[in-house]
Amino acid sequence: MSLVYLTPLSPAQQAVAGVDPVQPYAIADRVRYSELDVLKHVNNKVYMEWFERLRVRYGQVWGLSPVDHASNMPRTVIRSGTVHFREEVKMDEDYIATCRCKAFRNTSYTLDQQIWSGGTLRATFECVMVLLHPNGPEKFPIPDSIRQRFETVDGAKYEG
């Protein structure tokens, strides 16, 4: 089976590609020459770009981030994050970026993101996201519909 790029992958597609366990949101792509560093593997900053690109799409699909800037949706900011580079990714390799919420509180949630290539986990990024009011610094409560999706789709735990 060949991967479909830039399109959410089904659990079956993830499993065939070696993602274990499969994740609620995953997208595949291929390493480009411009993403390499002088050692001819993916530059560390590129992993962060991959994580960010998927995190933004995840937020839009889950209803956490506005697709347009005219809505009254909350702003979502990273409070903290930890990245672990486990194994390098090289030119022309296919990779799969995944994202899921693993825990949440009243106004924040923790995302678990991964990069897989060739059935091997290559990098992880865990970050705490905070919702803020659209026009101010006050925290914004996670809507009940999102909390329910975190629990039922992502398997996240409430830490209140």
C-alpha cells in the first residue's frame, strides 16, 4: 500500500505503515531536500514545523482553532513543550505525523505528537496548550463538545 500524502490517514492505513498504536489524527508526507541539514538528515527545526502544521490542522478539525479570524473562537497558545529526537529521518523517506490529546483540564490540554517513518518512531513532542479569549489574556474554558471528543475519540483523561 502506498501512502496518501497530506490527507488524514485511516487507522488501517496507519497500521499498515507501522504506527502503533494508531492515532486519532495522522497525515503522511515525504522528506524534501530543503528540509535537510548539512549532515543530510532532517533539520531539527523542521520536525517542529511538521508538528506545528499538524497541530494547527488538528485544532481546526477538532473545532479548537478558527479557520477564519473573524470568529469568536479562542486563541490557542503553547504553554510548554518537550521534544525527543529518537532517530534521524533522511531524504525521500515517507513519514507520518500524528496528534492526539492525552489529557485536559478546564482551559488547557496536553497533546502527544509523533513522527513515524518506516514503522519506527523517530521523534515525539508533548506540549501543553492553553485556550485564551479571542481578544484578551483571560483563559477560555474548553467547550463541552471538545471535552467529549477528547475523551471519546482521543482517549484523553480529565485531570481536574
